[in-house]
Amino acid sequence: MPLFRSKAEDKVRAAGYDPARLPPGQYFTEKWPVLHVGRAAKVDVATWELRLWGEVEEEVTLDYEQLRALPVAEITTDIHCVTRWSRFDAGFRGVHWRELAKLCRPKPSAHFAIAHAEKNYTANLPLAALEEDNALVAYEADGEPLAREHGGPVRLVVPSRYFWKSAKWLNGIELTTSDRPGFWERYGYNNEADPWKEERYGF
């Protein structure tokens, strides 16, 4: 076993967790590191909107109160960053994609989702990734409103992928027939981003 892996697993055990929860190449932290491009976006909840469009039967735009009025979903999940940290049992509260899908009604031709966020950031995912039980459009984390530095007021949470796919400061979800690389994918990051397969980079 590589020395890094052995030490990383020892830290997980010392914290009382099963080291099998730690993907390869990751280390455990109880903190939530803040990483993003440039400064944290400043988004006014009063004017924030989420647009759902593309391969849908009905384009929909929701404000913050309308989003929060939808049926609530809560998850406790492990999250993994491509920069190698993993945080266990992170709590999120928000809305599952199935509730948004009822409103916009995806067409049969919708196979991919492009998450749009402030500063023209995008992240691409198969639509199936949004449909996973642990995926959320989240507005709370660990029992508190989502902090600005962590993507508040609303962010995407897709735990099955490295966390760059979980777009901060989310303001739109576009459904498409074909895949389209997002911000980091255009800079060489892996398109799939499965932490258990260490799909960090495309080269």
C-alpha cells in the first residue's frame, strides 16, 4: 500500500470512520476548504433566479422563495474535491431534480445537463447524474443557509462526481441532446469526474 494511502486511511480511522469511504488519492478533512475561480460571487437573494431551459416542454424561471416552496429533500453525504480533500457526512437541504423536472418536463431528447452559474461558469453532467437520489439543488448546508463562499444562495450538489461539477452560485440548468464541456473540462479536467476511478484530468 502506498505510504500516502496508509497515512490517509490512518487519519480516517482515528476520526472514527471506515477508511473504505475514502476514494483513492484523497485525504480526509473535517473542514470545508474554500476553492473557486477568482473571488466569491456576491448574489442578491432578492433578485436571484433559477432558469430551466433547453430540451424541455416548458421553460421555467424560479425565484428564491419559489424554489424553497418546492418539496424539500435532505441528504447527508461524503464530498470529494479534485484537489484531493474529502469531507464526510456533509449535510445539505434543497430540492431534488425530480421536483424541477415536474415543472419543466424534459423532452425524451434531453440526455445531458449544463449547470450555469455566476461569472459564466458551467459544469456538464449526464442528466442521469442529476437524477441520482443524492443530487440536489441546495440552499442550506449543515443546517444553515448556504454561505456565499460555498456557493450561496444556491448551488448544485452532485456527490458522485468530484465537486467541481457541483456548480456554486447556480442560476440555470440547461438540458441538451449532446454533451458540452464545462469550464474546467475545457481546461483539461476529466469529463466524467468519478472520484472512485480517479478521473481527475483528461490527459
